[in-house]
Amino acid sequence: MFIRRKKNRSGSISVVAVSKANGKFREIRHFGTAKSEDEADILYSEAQRWLRNHDGQQEIDFDDKRGREIEETER
């Protein structure tokens, strides 16, 4: 699953969560439609939070930031 910014005919930007299975794209959830890039950025960050909660690990932590956070809280 991933987040897509989709430009509409009217010039607005839709932010949707998309899944690809069996060679077909399927829109899972629509987060809203923005008239400006700033609004689209807000919707995109909301969609990323939703994706992290509903689809498991999406980001690979090469720098081990999470391990450092746990280590610092244990001190």
C-alpha cells in the first residue's frame, strides 16, 4: 500500500491510499481533496500516519533511530 497524490481535471489534488494487487490499483481510502499544495501536504501527512497504523512497517530504519529512542528512555 502507498499514498498517491492525484491531480484532478479541476486542478485540485486528491490524496488517497492505494493498494496494488494482481496488476490492478485499488483505492483503499480517500483522505480529502486540496486546492493548494499546502493543503495537500497536510492531507499527505495525515495519510502517512494512517498508513503506518494500518499497514505495518513502511519505513526501513537504517539509522536505528527507534533503538536509540528506547535506549535513551531506559537510562
